[in-house]
Amino acid sequence: MDVGQSITIAATASGGTGKFSYQWYLDGAATGTNSSTYVFEPGSSSVGTDSIYVVITDYGTSSGAT
């Protein structure tokens, strides 16, 4: 990618009970983006390889016997 370009990355969770939380990381640091999509735009000093990943947490409810 060149400076000025961007890419949108989407995460899809399946299974669980629903109510998912998303936290995206760029080069090991949290980005502050908490949606299922992340838009990456390399900065003017960004040269080389970047690592992007997402942690998805399922905050769904569970029911137990009473």
C-alpha cells in the first residue's frame, strides 16, 4: 500500500450467544476501534510491515438451572 491509500478489514464472529465486543490492534497497540470493521491508512512514516489483528469477546448471556 502507498501513503494515501486505505483498506477496510472486517471481522465476522460466529457461534456464541451474540453481543460481541471487538478490539483492533496495530503493531501490538490497541487502536481504539471497537467495531467489527477497521480502516487502515498507513502514515507518512510507515515503512515496512504492519501487524493488524482483532480480539473478539462474546458478552452474551447464559442461563442456568435455578
